[in-house]
Amino acid sequence: MSAIQKNVEQTSESYSASFTQGHLALPPAKKYLVLTCMDARIDPARAFGIELGDAHVIRNAGASAVDALRSIVISEQLLGTNEIVLVKHTGCGMLTFKNEDAYGIVEKNLGEEAVAELKAKNLDFLPFPELEKAVEDDVAFLKASKLVPDSVTISGWVYEVESGKTRRVV
């Protein structure tokens, strides 16, 4: 067992010993979802004031609305959320490369068969060169989607990893 696995096991024992919130309902109590990046420097609960059971938190590389659409539809249509808070962040790795770069790294590290799989799946890593424009573009994508009802409130934000502050973009 790895050190990480041991930590998960030990932490689970400690956490579950005093856990008292097993009664929470499946749908989020405050009926919203937060879409943010998987970056380890972001603690969505603390940074955005989310208590256990309040909201869905969807995380992926770059807080991509395109990548999260499946989860967004499930959250809204099956579990009743009616607001989306999209939060990208400063210093995001998605600002640092293009698709061609990612394909090249995969080829170098994993070989031609792996690149062939990427090409067969037509995988887009969804990088972006400008942070605020990426927030605006993802909000516009969600607002234009027939899979997101017009009644859903959508906002776009930037979390500053350097200061812990979150500022509204749109």
C-alpha cells in the first residue's frame, strides 16, 4: 500500500469516527453548482463558502464548461440545480500550452499508439491563451447551449491563487 493510500485509510477512520452528516439529501440544498479547475491550490469549500451538502462541485483541467457539460446536465436535470458559478484561476496550466504541445508530450512519453488513440478520439485538451476571455467564452457556451435552460443563472469568476481572492468577470 502506498503512503497516499495509507493516508486515505487513516484519514477515513478519523473522519468517519465523528461524522454526523449522513442524513443529507442527494440534491444540493442550495441548488447550485460550482465548476472550477482541478488545480490543487484551490479549496472550493473554503474559497467559495460551500458547506457539505450545499452545492455540486465539478472540477476538471481549466474549469472547462465543454468538458463538464455531462455533469452539468445531470446536476440540473436530475438533481435540481438552477445556478452555475464558473471559476477559472490565475496561473492555470491551461494557459501554458497548445493542443500540439500536449500531443507531442504524449507521443514522447507514451508513444505512437497513445497519440493514435488521442487522434482516434479527436481529443481536444481545451487550452486557452487568455484567462478572462476563457471565462467569458465558457459562460457564453453555457448560455447558448440548449442543454442549459434559460432559467439557469450563470456567472463567471477568476480565483487569484496568489491572494485567495475571487473576482467576478461576467
